[in-house]
Amino acid sequence: MKTTLEISDPLLREARRLAARDGTTLRALVEQGLRHVVADKRKSGKFRLRKASFKGRGLQPGLGEAGWAKLRDIIYEGRGG
């Protein structure tokens, strides 16, 4: 299938040099790059958030209703914050 791509001039010049050096065509080089990117994306799959929890018992008693300002003050207490 034919298509039109806009590629920056410096990148296109470098790609043409690589193709000539390797004895291949610009088309083959572009297809190789696209195959690589598509395969890489296919391998990575969906984003999964890693488990980042830690052992603990939640908030200290009495802090369940505290606002962010109070929690921040406690977190940075004695740390120059």
C-alpha cells in the first residue's frame, strides 16, 4: 500500500545513508523500524500498576478526619518542612 509520510530532513538524510550503507532501500528500512515498534508495543501489553503497598495499620487514631494540612504538618514535623 502506498502512503505519504512527513519525516524531518535530518532524519531522512540519515535513514538514506543507513539504507545505502546496508545495501537496502529506504522502504525496507522504514518497514523494519515499524515492525520493531509494533512488536515492542505488542509485547508490553497493558499498563499494570505495581503493588506499592506496605505493612501497616492505616492512619494513627484520631487522624481519620484530619485534613491534608494537618497530615502534612505531622509528616514533615522535625524535618525542616
